[in-house]
Amino acid sequence: MPPRKLAKAPAMPARIRPRVGAFFDMDKTIICENSGSLYMKYRYQRGEINGWELIAGLGAYLKYKVGILDIEAWTKDMMIQFKGQSERAMAREANVWFREMVEETIYPEALELIHDHQERGHVVAIVSGSTRFVVQPLAKRLGVRHFLYTRLEVEGGNFTGRVIEPICFEEGKIYWLQQFIDDQNIDLAKSYFYTDSITDLPLMDLVGHPIAANPDPLLYRTAVKRRWPVRFFRSPAAPVSETQLAS
């Protein structure tokens, strides 16, 4: 009788190699405008808000730029107006708004950087304080699979008017990013983060490659002092073409 062959011991799983992340803020980093202001203008043009509401919204953005806006309280107050509205209808409207007002504001250099990171096998993600209805159309257009955003509570397909905390801003960005990097096995020490805003300084301190893109004055001074790379993108002269998006 031939000798019995011993069963091979199961192979030990290979250690999973950490991945490199490339994280992009959205407003003034990927697009040359503030998405919140664009959406307020869109709603004004459609007659959904009046002139005073438009001015108040633009005023809130100016307060944000000078660092005196309580962004968490403002976000909660803004979301109450959508209570009872359909999530599906909001998604449809956001797609129309993106095509009409946002698509033409994409920085060509930001698009090139995203493609470069993708070709290098990096995990590219948009990290924004805006809601999914603002970020998702842009991510889809750019071919970016991952995006982190401020989440709105939905019950039965309709908004409750409440925000799921924390909002994706300052320390809240780190909260949502930490869950993402754990899930994607990302090594922050080898990762990149692009932003224009000093409010993202806590996140820039976490990555090995922080890049100031179109920085505000405070971030510019900080980047120069710490010898971080600084990039200034040219304003888009025309909508990003299909060829650019596919390249």
C-alpha cells in the first residue's frame, strides 16, 4: 500500500501591505468656488429662496473665511429647512445643479493630480464638510470612488432635519477619516492631503505629505514656515472635457 500523503498545512496569510492615501478637500481645492455659495445662488435663481436669504448665506461664507462662523451650529440650522423633503428628489436636484454650476469650476491641475495618484495605485478620496448630495456628483464625474462628507439623518426616504454628528469639519474630518483609513488599511505617514484652508491643519498634521493648494493667508504662512509644498492652480477657463476626465 503506498504511503499516505500528509495534507499540507494551510498557508499563513501574507501580511497585508499598508496602502497610500491621497485625500483632497473640495472647495477651492478641487473646484475654484465655494460649493455652498453656488448652491445658494442656484436656489435663488430657481425662486426657492429670496434675496435676503441669499445675502445671509453669502454672509455666512464670509464669516467662515475670517474664522468667526460657528460652522457646526450653522450647519444644523441650515439642515432644518430640508425636514420632510425627499432624499431621492434632493439627489436629482443636486445632479442638475452640478452640471449647471459646478462642473465648469473644476481645476485642471486638481484633476491631473487625482489621475496621477490613481495611476500610482493610491487610494484617492474627497474629504469635505459638504453633504453627500454636493460631493457625490463631483466624485462620480472625476472617477473617485471614495468620499467623506457631512451626513444627514433620513427616515423613510425623507430628511428629518437633523445632522449625524460629528459634521465632517476640523476634528470631525479626522473622526470620519480614521474609520476610513482603518477600513482601507492606509498608512497616514505615507499619505497625502491637499487643502486650501487653515481649518484643515489638524488633518495636515496627520499625513506625511501635506500640500497647501490655493492656500488662504493663514495656511500659506503656516506652509512656508513648515516648508510644506504650496501649489496655486489656474482658474478653469472652460468646463473640463470628457478627454481630460478619461485620461
